[in-house]
Amino acid sequence: MENSEALLSFVEKYRLVDFTQAFLILVVGFFLAKAVSNFVSRLPLGGMTAHGRTILRRVVFYIMIFIMLLSALRELGFDLSVLLGAAGILSVAIGFASQTSASNLISGLFLMIERPFSIGDVITADGTTGEVISIDLLSVKIRTFDNLFVRIPNESMIKQQVTTLTKFPIRRFDMKVGIAYKEDIERVRKIMMEVADLEPMCLTEPAPLFIVTGFGSSSVDLQFSVWAQKESFLALRNTMYEKTKKAFDEQGIEIPFPHLSLYAGSDSSAIKVEQIASDSK
Amino acid sequence: MSNDSRWWGDFNLVDEQLHQWSTGPRQFVMQKSQRELVIWDLGSSTESHDAVTHQLIQEHSIDDAKAIRIILPEDDSNIMIEPSVADRTMVVKPSRPLTLLSEQEVDVFIGTPLWFTVMHKKLDLPLIDQPLFRPSDTWFGNNTMEGAMCYARLSEAKSSSSDLLGLPTRAYTRLTLKNQQPLPIKVERLAVPMPELSVYVDDKGMFWTDSVLVSQSFENGVSRSKVESVQLSEANNTLVSEARVKSQKSSIISSFKSLIG
């Protein structure tokens, strides 16, 4: 009897019941928040991206944890109105200290709404090109093609130009090539069109484009543009260079390297430059 | 092994025997060894007009880099070869654009490359599914942002079946074009839904697909195209392969001006 009374008084003195209740609220609340947030993120919400579902899951989880925390504090006897007052002052202080983080957070929300790119897209931002591996609350993570990990703050993504290379299903490759002045441009056009025609990866439509971009110092400059599926873009790029070179070699079309001709006057012919044997004594 | 000279149908692959299917420089060679099936696929940049033949050979010169090895679910030596059609829509461009007057209809015939499809009874997906001649890719859509990846085909689009070359490496499709608009239309290219067409062989050994009906109408100020497949009569035709996808009946596709006219 005396032991029971001692035990009861011990429990009352240290409010063990309250602490136990608060602890149980937190533990049960944690698992409940996990379950509910996972359930909500798996709901068939049409059109929601993987990134959106992650954000939704986290928001639901942290809101529930916050509610459970408030319940636990109330159970422990804390006056929540005092806490709210303190939170107000604290939020101002935190706001000043975390301007950049808050800006990144809000930028992240705008990126989520605007959706200029998704996970898996290849983008160029801030001079870096790579695959987007995650779009988080504060930053976007990119894996470059040489396997480097790059973190770009969301604020930077909103402020600067971001090019999404894989947004559309097809992409144009512009091949620049120079031919010797002596070559027949129309003949070169036919050869290049035939190269494109024989290459299955090169789309028939939109049709390839042949443009004379100008008369360079050493060559007639051309641009030959062909379209390909975005998945085949790199393969087509390599193939077009190889096959064009091969076709030019077979047809005797010269791709000149930079060269200079010397003239003594407008009426003279080019001055011949040749190496002569040196007499060594 | 099939009992006649057909290159398609059921084949029994005896272990270590080399089976070759070829048309001109285009070849498929297969060899089975217990549960392993090796398939060599030698492509060609030009379309062959030779008949596809099947024979047993002693050796071949195809690079092993072009081989694929498949482990079959069981030591079953039976495979099925099916002549199929393209796995994407084929955008056919008549070599000379065709003008169809108002309230007129015409039948044109096009030929598209056959696909060589190898099936195993225990597997839903084919072991290999390759064209006898790979057509060029092309984009079909209103702009470069929205549309579909298709194959491209230049065709004479003959208006009489008797003018057809009847090449053994092609499947022929009858396209019925109907102009139900008040104005003439100029047919510059046609998107033929090849995956929705079954393949048949007639009594002369020529391959045909289901027919396609293309109607162009004018409703509420908008030009609309309707494309539907029409099953071929099996009176003189034998089905050799089912359509890749079931057609969505009478699918009204959006008014691509470039589809017809």
C-alpha cells in the first residue's frame, strides 16, 4: 500500500502520465503522418508530376507533424498563445536570416507550377548542361554528361535563361561545312541531300535545309540542317559528319583548310611559294 | 520446318542447324542450341526486290556484332515467322500529287515494306521484329512541337491494282479516298495507320493488308479527316498476321490540313 502511494505520488510529481501521453502522441503522430502523406501522394491526381507528388507528400507530412507537436505541447501544459506570440517574433528573425532560402523555396514553387522542365530532361543552365535528376524545394540537381553533380539554386533557375534540350520530340542539327570556291554549289547540295535521304535517322519531314551562309576567307560556307528524333540526335550528328566526309571524298569535293594567297598587285597572279634546298657548308 | 516454299509460318529449329532467310543482301540467320537461340541480322541500305527465301546453310559471314542471343523459356524448337507491317504510321507521299474533285472517290494502291517478325508460342512479345527494308523516319504534325514519329514512303499511288509490281518484300494496301467537301482537295501525303492493319496473302503469293478508307468532310467550317480500316475479304486471301493494335473505330483525327490537301 505504501509502495503504491509512493509510486502514485512519484508519477504525479514528475507528471509522467502527461509526458507519456505527449510521447505517444508524437510517436503515433509520426507514423500516422507518414502513412497519410504516402497515401495522399499515391492518389490518382491527374497530371501531377513526380516532383509535384514529392512536394505534396512532404507538405502533408510536415503539417501533420506540426499539429501533433502542438497537441503534445498542449498535453504537457504549455500555453500555446504564448508560443504563437514567440513564433511571430521568431518568424521575423528567421525571415531576415533566411531571405535567400525563402527566395529559393518560392522560386521552387514557381518552377513546379510553370514546369519548364521535368526530371529526366536535359537542360542547359548557368553554363552547365546535364540531365535533371531532382527538382527540390531549394535547388535543382543536375548530372552532367561527364558524371558530375551540380546543384543550382532555384532562385538562379528563375532569374536566368534555361534551355530545355529535350522538351520537344524532334530536334534540328545544323552542320556547318565549307567547300572550296571551285566547287559547284548545286552539285554539293545534291550530294548532301542524297546523304540525308539515305540516312534513316534523318527525318524526311521537316525536310533538310541547305543554306549558303556566306563567302568565307578560305571557303564557301554552308549550313546543312537535318532533323532527328531527340533520342537519335547524337547518333545522327556523328553519322552526318562521317557520311558527308565520305561522300565528299568519293565525289572529289574539297573541304579546304584555311589558306592565304599572296598577290603583288591586282593584275598579277598568285605568288608561288615553294621550299628550296638549302646549301649547308 | 514448313512443308512448302513459304518463308513464313511454323519452323522447327533443330539444334546446331543454321537457318537463313534472305532477300538480296538482307539476311536473317538463326541457330538454336538447346534453350539458346542466336539470331544474326544483316541489314541493307537498299530495298531488295528479290523473293524472300529460306534455306539451311553450312556457314555464314555475318559479323557476330550483329547477333542477338535469346534464352528461350524452354527447350522448344518451334518458332513462328510472321510477315508483318510497319510498327508506326506510314506517311505516304504520292510521287505526283493527286487532285480529288468534290464528291468524288478514288482507290489508290500503295506498297510498304514488310517486317520480319519471329514469335515463340510461350512469349507475348516477338523475339525480333525488323523491317526487310528500313524506311526513313519522318515527323507528322501541325508543327515541330506536337505530332507523331512515323515512317516516310514515296509511292506512285497507282489507281489500278493491275499496275502494281507485286514485289514479294512489300505489302499492298488499298486506300479509298473520299472527298465529301464542296471544294477539290490536293492529296500531297497520307498518314496510313499501318499498325492497325492485318496482313494477308492472296492465291498468287502477294501480300495485302486491310483496306483503309479516308474521308475528308467539311463540318461547321472545319475540315475533318476520318480514317478507318476495312477488313479485307478472306475469300481469296489467307490471314498471315494480325494487326499490331486493335483499331479505334472511326477515330476522327484532328483537321491536319497537310493530311489531305
